[in-house]
Amino acid sequence: MYKDLLIRFILGGSAVMISYMITVISPWKILAGIFAAFPAVMITAVLMVGIASGSKNAAKIANGSVFGMIGGVVCVATVWTVLQVSGNWTLSIILGLVFWLGSSIIVSSLRDKIIKSRKNTVRAA
């Protein structure tokens, strides 16, 4: 358990540290945003599940992370839009996180419905 936590801390912390360093050092501030989106959490989760439970379960984690990353696009678009309209970074972040979670759940639910519908269509045929 402590080994898992240590690996997560190192990978996640490194991504945050690199993002911050690029923000401070780089003349191209857009790079900080790109590095901030580094999927360290997803990679760590797949790695740890793969070690503990095998490739099949790791694939399930990776598959599910797609919904979170789609939600990430929605989050970024929401934060950017709200910042442009209101200039309020706190509101922007809160709404971005709410829209991230909501859109991730919606996309996941839609995928499940499509798969279920296809299975029912195949059975009926």
C-alpha cells in the first residue's frame, strides 16, 4: 500500500512540479497548460491496477479514463469561456469542475446506452 502511494505521489507531484517550473521559466506560457494536462493520474492508476490485478483490469481503467479526458476538454472550454465572460477565476474553476464531472458521466452513460442498444438489436436480428 505504501509503495502504491509513493508511486502516485512521485508521478503526480512531478507533473505538477514540471508544470509550475514551465510556468515560471518558459516564455511560452501555453506550455504550462499543456503540461498541466499531463495524465499522470491515469497512467499511475493503470500501472498500479496492472501490477495488482493484471492487464484486463488495467484496460478497464484506461477505457474509463477516456470519459474523464473528454470531460477535461469540456472543463477547459468551460473555464476559458467563464473567464472570458466574467473574469472570475474562482467561479471559472468551480464551474469547470462541475461540467467536467457532469460531461464525463453523461458520455459514459451514452456509451453504455449505445452498447446496450446494439446488443438488443443483434439479439433481435
